[in-house]
Amino acid sequence: MEKEAEVAVRLLNSDGDGLLGFEDFTKLMEGMEKERNKKSELIGAFGMYIGMEGGGYITSKSLKRMLSRLGKSTSIKNCKTMISRFDINGYGVLSFDEFKIMITN
């Protein structure tokens, strides 16, 4: 944690004095708020997929249903293929962490 703080100070220190001034600190807090908002949006999107079946994972069936709602009809087979590209653990479903990877790629 200490090393992370040192890196943050080094990256955000705009005047080179080795300390975070008020403006530097404000930028840090704004960046953290943006990350928090982004994560909340991802959680909301993930919830839309899993809310259809529950279980905490995106299945090929729930993916197909959500894509249909978005006007993009596809087969279960195509949904399984899409999931397999990001299914790191090989369970055939997407966890939240796998979903984040999928969305950011």
C-alpha cells in the first residue's frame, strides 16, 4: 500500500516538490470517483444480464435474451462462442470479473 501511495504522489505531483498539493489531491479524488462510477455502471449492466436467470453469472441463455432485447438476435450457439472467448475459468458462464474483461476489450 505504501508503494502504491508513493507511485500516486509521483504521478500526480504537478510541481515536482514530492508532495500532493490541493489541486493534485483534487485530481486524485476526481479520478477515484470516475472509477467508482464506471464500476457502478458495470455492476448495473452485469445485473441486467444475470437478473433474468439469477445465479450470479451470465449464461448463454441470458446473453441471448439480452441481445434480443437490444435488437440483435443470435443463436445460443453464437452466445456460447461469445462467452467462451472471455470464460477464463472454463465454466461456460461469465462471472463479473470476466464480464469486465469482455466489456473493456
